[in-house]
Amino acid sequence: MSWLQSNVNGELYTSVLEEEYKETLKYYGLQSKDMIFQQDNASIHCASAPSKWFQKNKIKLLSWPAYSPDLNPIENAWAMLKRRNRG
């Protein structure tokens, strides 16, 4: 996980991928060809820079429905927090 101090755009997301993805593979002794990368359809994920980066690095992406909070565990956590804050 990377903490960023600014708004994220496609170029910044790509630079984070460049550093973190490869380091993570190295740390765990994994090969990119054995992996499938998952991300949602946020605009920064679908921008030109990251799309080209995934193609250039031959990274397989998991198809993800346009809006599927039921498939995204963090959405359940946000819903629980909202309910608790309401009292």
C-alpha cells in the first residue's frame, strides 16, 4: 500500500505501479506472468498511462463490472462505518 500526499492521476498511478508492483513481486519471489492484477474501474485506473503500462509489461487484468460494490469488500466496511456513525 502506498500513501500519497496529493490527488492521484493516471501518471502518478502508473509511477506507483512501476515501483510498488515490481517490488512486491520481487519481495514474494513471484513472476508477473503468473499473476492477474485486479483493480476497479476508477478513471485513473482506466486512463491512458496505466493502460499502456499494463500492456507494455504484459500484465493480465481481471475484468471487473462497472459498478459492483457487492464484489468489493471495502464497500461493506464503508457501509458498516456509515451505519455505526448514524447511531
